[in-house]
Amino acid sequence: MTIYCLMTWMNSGSHQKSQTEVMHLVKNVIQAEDFDTKDLDDFSVRRCLCALDNDTSQETTNFPDDWVKTEVNLDIPMKSKDDQSISFSVPGFHYWPLVAVICAAFADVQANTFHLLPFKHLWKDPLDGHEECVFDEVYSSNSWLQAQDDLQKQPKEPGCSLERVIAGLMFFSDATHLANFGTAKAWPLYLYFGNLSKYARSSPTSGACHLVGFFPSLLDSIKDVLSNLPRISKTGILALQTHCQRELFQGCWNILLDAEFISAYRHGLVLRCPDGISRRVFPRIFTYSADYPEKVLIATIKDMGSCPCPRCLIPKASFALLGLVRDIRDHLCKFRAYSLANITMARKFIYAWGNTVDGLKVQATLGEGSWVPTMNVFVEKLGPLGFDTFRMLVVDLMYECELGTRKVLFTHLIRLIYTLPGGNNLVARLDQRFHQVLLYRNGVIRRFSNNMSEMKRLTARDFEDILQCAMPVFEGLFPGNHNAIVQSLLYRFVHWHALAKLRMHSETTLSTLDDTFKKLSHQLHQFRDFTCAAFTTTELPKEKAAQERRMARERSGFDDSCAGGSSQKVKKFNLSTYKFHAMGDYVQSIRLFGTTDSFTTQIGELAHRALKVFYPLTSKLNTSAQLAKHERHRQTGQRSYTIAQAPIDLPAGFKGHHYISKLSRHNPFHIFTFLQQHDNDPAVALFIPKLKDHILYRLQGLDVSHCDRIFTENECNTVIIPDNKIYSVQTMQYNVVNPQTHSDVMVLSGETRPQHPYWYARVLGIFHMDVLLNAEGSLKMHHIEALYVIWLALLTGHRSGMNCTRLPKVAFVKEADCDAFGFLDPGQVIRSAHLIPAFASGRGTSSLRHGKSFARQNDEYDDWEAYYVSIFVDQDMFMHYTHCGIGHPTALRKMTRDCANANLADCSDSENDRNEDWESNIQHHGKGDDEGEGDNDNSEDERDFEDREKTEGDEDKGKDKGKDKGKDKDELEEEDDDRLSF
């Protein structure tokens, strides 16, 4: 009866009760040891929520704690100096005073984990003993260290000897829709404390997010007020409406930065910290993360004006010089400084003399810098205290890169493909290739849709996956030299993104990021001036359809004779945008505030999820108050649950490297039956001899140089497998290795002087077994775990690496090689690998004969001829291919460094040739880049580029880049894509 009642409850009432939620209710609530049904006598949800809020009033929905509801008053200027400005009130600004938030945060149990004193993070490299700074957390950043130093230099408060510490404030704000349909939206302001580790702050379930307020929007009634003003035009109405929106936003912050907060900013707050010690806490604002439209509101500048960057005064006309010496110099010296006198005078012209907001006199008074006649509250109130308003507007990897420059590049690549002969077929092939990219590690790389070129409902993580997998997908779709340019550009872009997204930086990696940005800028200019200039690109089909819908709406109400067919607009690749310009600020931002994962807007977007979940639970009346209460309940419950939960017990037998369930014996594997089922399959031809060799190699404790040792028949006879039975399991719990879905792994190279640090293998089976070893007449039982794999080898004649701008390329070892298949110790696996098919090389049977095989999945009859190693699939994978990984084993870093140095000479000459005099060429071709135009006279440069590519290719042939264990070199060179065997 209990189960019947539970299932009836699940299938009735609200549709929010999923199977997962019901299982959570059963296991974590009903079956909990301390659950007692007697506690539910006279239970009332409303009464419990009111007790949680300490609110005795149950009549109306009030805000929690000491939230305040107020209105913002705006002054609407008139066009005549004789008329007084009109006062307009915008109600509904709900907020939690900042001082109250700070006091509540330091009284919360989570304050136990606050870092109150900053420190300089240093790392001593065990390779050569040199020391360098490490940049990761905000509380160890240069800006925090400087703020702490400035604080200690301030005179102490009279009669106060308390320790002075900083409360680091990090704001996030972004308007969001609350429902998929309708117009319901909210504009929340979130506050995080930089004293807390970023790994806790970035988790939406940690309770680290403090909902501070909801910004109101302009009422629709303001349009009626503006339209009734005398002598005002339609453009004047739009300009005044925009001005009022700026005034409203700054007015809200004028309320938030109240006298109490300014006093606390200047004199501090005496707070008792969780350790029982009273300290004087000084709030300091470090970062404000928002998308570009909100950044211009905060900076009080024009949206996409002549100087659109909120951090510097570089004009938009100079954005085309991205990455040049002049551009880099301007980033370091042309910081934005507020023109207080000009803006005060412009406001006097508007409010005292009746000049229009967008009039020539006002614009001339504002001067350069794209300023607007709105007083910046941050500058007005915090500027005298030494606060830099524009420095807090940090770069944003999600909106500016993943949904910005990445999307722009991918969109233009699709446009270029459409212009090629047979463009529709090429786009269909592109979609097919994306859909065939292999999955990786529980959603790190998800399955791409069948129509990626249409870019329907793609998020930031989708564009991240697209860029990481783009090189093999786009390979061969462009003709000749353009293919090489696109491949190099995609490599540089994903390389820069991997560095920009690192969670821990050192001086070395920051220097590499700076150098990679310059090289990426070179590739972007080359792509614009050569590839883009060679084709006339137009709107994509979806862009054209959107344009037609927009024109149809504009024509509504007019005579049909005005309607006419619309032609596709020409679209050009434009580097003169703020999002490309912002790429030059990443190194400086990381030095100031730590790594980008501390202040990316993705943290704020994750906080939106809770509001969107709570919205259906509200009555849709006074939504802000109800959302605030739900959020407070969630935070309180989450913190309590986090504190109360017990440590997670690791599985029995877990050794720290991997875990294969020894108790899983549900899938016995009878060896001889298995061999009979796969008769004449080369994948298992030497299964038993290799298994016994591997067991002896493991039990004798030999090093990796003996992994392929062939033992004598007498030695193999000492190995006894009871009942000839081993056990197969589906997964190995280490980066989730699964022969069916995530089957590729990487191990450290066993060569003495390798040119590549890793070997690669595809796991065909995960086994564990009981083994008897007859040693000197006594039988001893052992338990062995092993992976049965097919090895992949690097292709000769293919150069890869950071300097060659190409991914490593591997292929299955030929079945004729006795070492093509074998067993692998799971302890040797460094981590799982992500291999992407080399689509341009096609499918074939050069490695394994045609037909079904144990080495193939899904009843396939052939294999991809080659694969690319996706070294940028995540940050940890990327750092395995550099020698800069802090915390990585020294031997691994040394091998990676030696391999990089060995390959450096092969690529450095050609790289220097390509970069020769490129800045002067870019300045020549960059004329007219505001419209996305480039010089079309590139034939001579293209011929030079082609000659260099051919020369590099000729020099590259026959170079040994992999694991060679005795296969004849002449035999290897018979194929077009030579491969090394084991």
C-alpha cells in the first residue's frame, strides 16, 4: 500500500515530480535513519516557512530579513530652459542593503572558510628550481594584495586596535527570462565574496550566492509621458528613453551605495568572525561581471560608440590593429578615466538650458570617449576613496568569447563553405562529420545534432565543443591554401581559449597566453585578408529568413505594391568589434584578479537556474518577493545539508588511481568459448599467450620496458587461470573508461628518447581475474586487473604541436604486427583520451581486415583510417601536452618538455618565415576594416604561402614521430599516410 500511495502521489498534481525527485524523496527522506512520522503531526508548510523567515505575518508575502522596497525618482529634462524637468517615479526596486549582506555573510557558518588575509602564491619548479608567481584565487591576486597594503597604510580608527581585513565583493547582474513563453523576466543582482574559494563560489549548490536585489525596468507609461512633451521628435523620444534607462540603473546603484556602505568602505565594520575574534572588516569591490549591454550602463558610455570598450579609450577605428605593437601598447596605457567636468557641464546644458540629450552641443561637450550625460555613481561616491570603476569591469570568457568571437568565426566559416562549389553538399558533409564525433567523459563532449550548421538553440558550452572539435571536421572542406589557413586559425584559437580558461596560471603560462594572442591575431588577419577576401560571402539561410520576417513586420500596414523580394546581404568578416578587442585584456585581468573562472558570467547564469525553477511555484503576483524568499530557503537548506552530510566513503578496494569492481562477477568470460565465437578474428588470435605474458610481467614486477616481453612456454605454464574463466566489467572508474562509449586511453611513452610523450590505445575489454602462480612447487592466488587494447601509433610525415599548429595524428597498428593487440596494466593509464576521426582520410581496412571483429563496435566492417588526438578537450588534458602543469609528475613534465624541444626545431623556421613582416602587411590590408573589408590583391602572398607549405611538407616526409618497435621502415613508407608500428 505504501508504494501504491507513493506512485499515486507521483502521477497526480504537479508535473514537477520526476523519477529522480521521487527516488530522492524515498532514499534521502523517508528511508533516512532520523526520519520520524510523528514529527509530521500538525505539520504546516506555511508555518514552517514563516518560522524559517522569523516572520509572524502570514497574510502577505514579504521579503526575507531586512529587504527594502523603494522607488527610483527620475528627472525627465524639457526642451526649454524655462520649463522645469518632470519627475517620474519607477516603483518596485527591491534590495537587501549591502552592509546587511556583509554582516549576514560573516555571521554565517560558511564564513569559517573565508580567507581574511591575502598571500602571494609562489611555486618552485622542481625541473630547474626557479620560482614564479601563481595566479588562481582572487584573495591571492595582485589587486587584493595591493588593496590590503593600502588598507594597512591607512591611519587606524581612534582607539581601535582590531585587525583590519578585507571583504572582497564580486557582483554579477544580468536580466533573464523566467519562462520559455511570455514576457515574465527578472533582473537580479548577485553578490559573491572573493574571500571564499572559487571552487565553492562557482558551485550553484554551495549557498555562496547572495541575492542582493532586483533592478526594475522602465514602465511602459514612460512612453506616454515622453510623447506628450512639447516639440519632441520620434528620435528625441528614443534618445530620452535611453537616457532614462541609464538614469534608472545609476539611480538604483545610488540607493545601494548608501551612506552606511560608504561609511563602512571608509571606516570598516566591527564584526565578530566565526573563529570568535572581532575584526574591522573593510568592504572592497573587486569585480563586476555582466554582459556588454550592462557594462556600458555601469561605465556610463554609449553602446557601441566610437570608444566602445568600458576599460580603455582605444577608438573603434583602431580595433583593426588587433595584436599589433601599437594595439598592445594602447591596451597598457590608454586606460579609461572619467571626464567629470565635461559630464557635469553636459548635464547643465540638458537640465538648465534645455539642450537635447543627443544634441550637437551636448556631444561636443562630452568629447571623445563615448561618454553619456549620466552621472556615474561609482565614480561619484567611491572615486574619492581610490576606487577605479572601469577596472572592475572584467573580461568575460562566456559572452565575449564562447558566445562572441567563437560564434562569429564559426558563422563566417559556414558562410564561406556555402560560397564554394557544391556548398550545400559541403555543409551537409560538415553536419554529418560533427554528428560522428565521439562522445567524451560524461558530457565533456556531448553528441552533436544532425544540423550543427543551423546553430539552433546553441549555448556557450556548445560553441566550446564546436571549437574543440572543429579542426578534423573542417579539414579538407576548403581548397588548397585556404584549408591550411583555416586549420592554423582554428588551432591558434582553441589554444588561446585553453590558456585563457586555465584555473591556475603561472608567469610562464601567462607569457604563453600573451604570445599565443599575438599569433592568433596574426592568423585572424591572415584569414581576413587572404581567405575571406577570396570569396563573396552572404547571409546564411537562417539569417535571410530572419531578415524577411523583419521586413514583413515593417511592411505590415503598407500597400502590397511596396513589397518586394529581398536579396541576400553581403556579410564580411569584421575584426573591429569589442569582443575581439577584449582578447587583448585577458593577461592583465588575470594578473589583477586571478583566473577567469573566478569572475565569468557563467557563475551568474547558473544562479539564474534557481530563480527559473522557483518561478512556477509563485503566484505570479509580487514575483520578486516570492523569488527572494524561495532563494533564501534554498540557501539555508543547502548550507545545512552541506554541513550535516557525512564524508563520502570510497568503494572498497579503491587504491586512488582507478577502481574496477572486484565483486562484479555477473559477466563471467570463458576464454575458450570466447575464442570459438571469434574464430579467425585477428583481434584475439594471440589472446591467451598475451594474457599469460602480461600476468607474468605484472607478477614479477618488471618495469615498462619489459611490457612486451615474450616469456618461454615453461614460464607460461606456471600461470593457472581457474576454470579458464575471467570476469568482464563495463567501466573502470577513472575518467570513466568504457569500451562501448569512452574507450580511448593514453599511457606514458616507454621509449628511451621519445618524440611524443604518450602512447594511445583503445580499450576493447576490462577484465579482472583470479590467477594461480605455480612458483617453486607452491601455488599462490593473485588477483589481476587488466585492459585488453588495440594500440594506435603516430603517423610519420605528420608534424604536430604548438609550433606546427596541428593536432597529433594516430592510426591503428596493422593486424600483421604481433604487438597490435595486447594487455595493459590499468595502473599505467594516465587518463582517458578523446580521439576524433580524421574525416579527410576516410574509412578503410588498411589496419584490420574487412568484416566484423571484437575490435570493432556496432557491427562495423571497417575503421577510420586515422584519428586526431583532441589535446584541448579540457584544461587538464591540455596541460598534459605542456611542461607547465603545476602538480604534474616531474618525470612527465620533463618528458613533455624534451619532446617539445625536439619538435621545436622542425617548425620554428617555417613559423618565423610566416611571421616575417606580418605587422606591416596587416596594417596595409587592414584599411577599411570597420566595414569588414580587406585587400583582394593577395595572389603573390598566397603563392609564397603555398610554396612554404610545399617546402615544409617535403622536408617533413619520412620523419619518425612515434613508437617504433621493429617494423621495417621501407614497409612503412609504402603508404600515403605512413604509420609507426609497435
